[in-house]
Amino acid sequence: GDSVTQMEGPVTLSEEAFLTINCTYTATGYPSLFWYVQYPGEGLQLLLKATKADDKGSNKGFEATYRKETTSFHLEKGSVQVSDSAVYFCALSPVGSGGYNKLIFGAGTRLAVHP
Amino acid sequence: NAGVTQTPKFRVLKTGQSMTLLCAQDMNHEYMYWYRQDPGMGLRLIHYSVGEGTTAKGEVPDGYNVSRLKKQNFLLGLESAAPSQTSVYFCASRGRLKPGPNYNEQFFGPGTRLTVL
């Protein structure tokens, strides 16, 4: 079945460091791909998305490119801030999930950024 | 505009007790969802609703029931709580599909942390 695999955390970085969080998926066809972020004590928020191969989603300095050939959607940011400390979830919406917009989530990766 | 709210925020139950979690949204969304979040497993869909008066099972529905009597509310019930239901529960909602890319953003509530002893 469809699934999402993320790199295990926690990821600990110093402020202004470069961030990569790996995400790979298994699915038929061309699912839509997403990154959600969960700040401490809050619910999940959509960070960025891509709906077709080679699309690049971007928001708040974060970027991810939909790579069909490697079935990947890695999250990157050039210079992280303490305020980026959160749990990041990669997710996919399978082709044909249509009616209720099914989302399949990865396990989440905790990011801690220190001053 | 409060978005998606959940009550209560925290709850501790004993095995066998029952409770209801309430989710409310003020965005006039058609679709609502209940997820559970467990360490190392991401979020898993329990039940969902595509409109007032309708509900359907998700990935992990056993031990839970839901009701959507009003469009803005989606209730999750545990009739006889078990330790395996210790988790963080998230509600989400979204509007109708729009033309174009087949996706509308799901908006999440802040979660309810439930412990079953």
C-alpha cells in the first residue's frame, strides 16, 4: 500500500545552519505531496505542497521538490532559526483518494535549533 | 475566527470508562476528520465525515464511534476506553474540492492528549 518514510530524528542544528529532512514515498501514479509542521502545543499546519512531478513547493524559506524518479520530496532550508524548532511531517494524498482527500503521513521528524 | 477547536485539551481515564471528544470548526467546511498520533507512527485516520449527517471509517476505527449531527461539530466517542487508546487526538476539517489540483488544505485543531490507565 501507499506509505511515507521520513528520516528519524531528532535533528539538532545551530542557528543559520542548512537543513535537510529526507522524505521518500511509495505510491502508484502521481500522488500529491505535502510537508506539515507542528509547533509545540499546536496542531499541524500546512507548510508547502507539490501536486506534480518536478513541482517545487516553497514557503517561509523552506523548499521541497517533487522527484518522481527517486520518489522523494526532501525538505530544505538554507538558514534555520530557533523559531523553526518543531516536528515536520511529510504526507501524500494518493491518486484517486478524491472524495475525502485521504492523507498518509510519515512518522514525523523533530527539529531542534539552538542559538 | 477560531478555526478548528477541540475540547478537552487533556484527559485521564480509567480502563472501561467512556468519554466524548468534541471538535468544532467555524469555517463552514464540509469535510471533517479524526486522527490519532502515536510516537513513531505519524497520524492515522480514525473516522471522517463528508458532510452533516454522514460518517465513514478510516484506517483505525475499532473502539471509536463518531457523530456529525451539525455541520460545524464532529464528535469522537470512546465507549469503553482501553490503554491502547492512549494517544494524542487531532481533528481536522477542509472545504469542498476546488477546480484545479485535486487538493484542499486540511486545517487541524490543537489536539487532545488522552491517557487511559
